[in-house]
Amino acid sequence: MDEYHRLIELEFLKESDRIELIGGELIQMVAKDTPHTVCGSILCRQLDRLLGDVWRQAASRLRAVIRGQDPITLPNQSEPEPDVAIAGGKDEDYLAHHPYPEDIFLVIEISDSTLDYDQTTKLKIYAEAAISDYWIVNLNLRQLERYSQPYQNAQGEFNYLSKQISLPHQSVAIPGFEDVFLDLNRIFPTVVNT
């Protein structure tokens, strides 16, 4: 992890390189297609709107920040850049370091061409880091995969005990904000013919 950060400081690695650290290895991130990009933009906007309403109506202890494609630091020599992460606090809380697992309410990956990778490699590193809630917006099947309850099995492999599928006509509670519901119909992009 220190070597990775040093490469960034020395500008050997640049933001345009689209690299993330996964299990101590530098992994080239796949370029996003337009449905992926549109979904990410809509999702961040929806979450910001929903949680922004909570912040205005409740005590400041419920503050959270929506991070889009920004790094999170995990203890398993990983610094992934999930499509969306909801972390506690405010943006300024992360000037000294990226959010750690204990700071995170939810991690979301938007998947089409990266679906297998997000359901295996990413799922395992998030479970190993004890990220309590991990969602995959599966654009191929137009469904939301919600994973919770990370655990380690007898063989030492990490996974989640619970997997729930939600469809576009449903609404789901946002972890950490159980009285706030995300309307899934709003986040799955639909091609409009003009």
C-alpha cells in the first residue's frame, strides 16, 4: 500500500491511468460504456438527493458523503475505486486519508462487462474487509444484487451470507438509513429513441 501511494506521489501513476490496487496488485480498470456512465451519474444524484433530505431533517450525526469512483482503503492491500460508496461524515473528513471499512455504509459497483469480476474478486475483497453491505447494479439483467453479512468459511475464503435480488419496479432501503428508500426504476437507464 505504501509503495502504491509513493508511485502516486511521484506521479508515476496518474488518474488517467485508471489503475486500482487489488490484493497488492495493480489492476487496469476497464473503460466504462455509456449505460454504465449514465447509471453511475443517476445513482449518485439520487443518493445525494435522498440522503441530503435526511441531513436537512435530522441531526448532524446522520451525515454521510456520496463518493463516486473515489478510492477506499482496505486492510487487505487493496484500494479499489467503487462506482459509488457512501461513507460517514463529510468530504473534509477524508483529506488525510480515504475512507476505511469502518467509515463505510455501502459500496456499489455498476456492472455489465465487469460482472464476473465484481461478483468474485471485488466481492471477496469487500467481504474480507468486513464491508457490511455491497451492492452490484447488474445492468445485463436489470437487477440489483444486494450482499450483506460478510463472513469467512472454514477454507479461509471470504463471502457474504446473504444475497438478495431486487428488480427495477422495487424500492430498497439504504443501509445505515433504513427509513430512506431508493426507487430502483430511477437508476436503470433506458435507451430513448429520438
